[in-house]
Amino acid sequence: MSTNPPATVAHVLLVDDDRELTAMLCEYLVRETFEVDVVHDGDAALERLAGDGRGADLVILDVMLPGRSGLDVLRSMRARESAPPVLMLTARGDDVDRIVGLELGADDYLAKPFNPRELVARMRAVLRRANDHAAPREAVSLGALRLDTARHRVTLHGRPVELTGAEFRVLEVLIRAAGRVVTREQLTEQALGRKLELYDRSIDTHVSNLRRKLGVGPGAALEIRGIRGAGYLLTPPEGPAT
């Protein structure tokens, strides 16, 4: 039991076809002050998110589902204008599902089997970051790149760039530290709200996605450079971020 429960009850949609696991998790999460709905396939998850008017504050989504896979569900969710954060459940050691999930917009992932206490810690980290970025903050610009944190909007040369929640937070950390190296540990803690784990490549996947979506690289006005053994550096065109 956590000693610091959230001030408000978060509504969680748990999507997994393992009925024994979902029953155990549902009981545990209710004790941890979450309100939990459970569905056992992807179609039911999308119907619940679209049809009941309640939505969800967080979706826990297993990759391996009957019929429509968890990755297909995530892809459909991210095609909508507004979708809750997603924590993916993947098979241990399945790097492909993890990377694809992050590329499609998952906010975090956890490999099965897992400790329920770790799941709750990950859930609260995702919810905390989502709530932090829902609060109004000043916009920040770097050259032709602009982050409007109040509207969660990114533009480059005046054109919108579609980023996931996690990608947005990684970019915000980098742009506010433009010209300085940010370690992978710092990026993980500040953007994902958790500690960096051994063999955890989530930040590297998010940075790779940012490079692709922003078109930044060697010779560009902006570049996200990987500094071997140190972290990442966003090089500004001139001067600090404003």
C-alpha cells in the first residue's frame, strides 16, 4: 500500500485477456485507490473509450490480445484527437513490441511478469507527468522550433509537428537545456517520471522518433546529438531557448 495516494481517484482501463491476472490486478489497484474497468480484447477497449462518455485517465494495454492486437489498439487511439496516456504490457525480452509501442505513442511499458508495486509506481509516474503538463506553462522557442506547453503543440517553421506525450516531454527537457548535455538518467526522470533501468532504451527510442519527425540531424539548424557515455545535446542555432 502506498503511503502517498493521489489526491483524486484516477480512472484506469485495464485491457488484458488473462482473466486471472486482471482479477488480481483489479483487486490490487482498487486497494491502491484507483477506479478500474476491465476489458479482455481490443475491440471492447476501443468501444469503451469511445462510447461510454467516461473515457479513462490511463490505459494499461497488453500487447498480446485476441483479434485486434494491443499495438493495433494503440494505433487507433493515437489517430484520435484526444486519447489518454498508455502503459503497455509486453513479454519479457520482446524488444520489438516495446520499440514499436513507443514509436506508436505508448507513454511507458512494463515487461511481464512484473511486481504489482512496480506497475503502480509506473502508473503514478505517467499520471503525474500527464497532470504536470496539463497545467498552463509558458511557451518556449528555439530558432524555428516552438513548444506551446499550454496547448501541447509543437511547430517547426510554423508547421505543426505531431508528437506523442512522451516525445513532447523529452523535447521540452532538451530545449530548455539547449546547448547543455542532458544525461539519459536525467531525461528518464524528468520526461518519463521514473528512474532509468538497466538495458532501458525508451529514451533512445523517443529521441530517434524526434529526430525523424523534426528532420534534425548533422548539418541542420537544430541537431540532437548523442554524446557517447554522457547523454544527449540539443544544439541551438544561436543563443539559449526563450
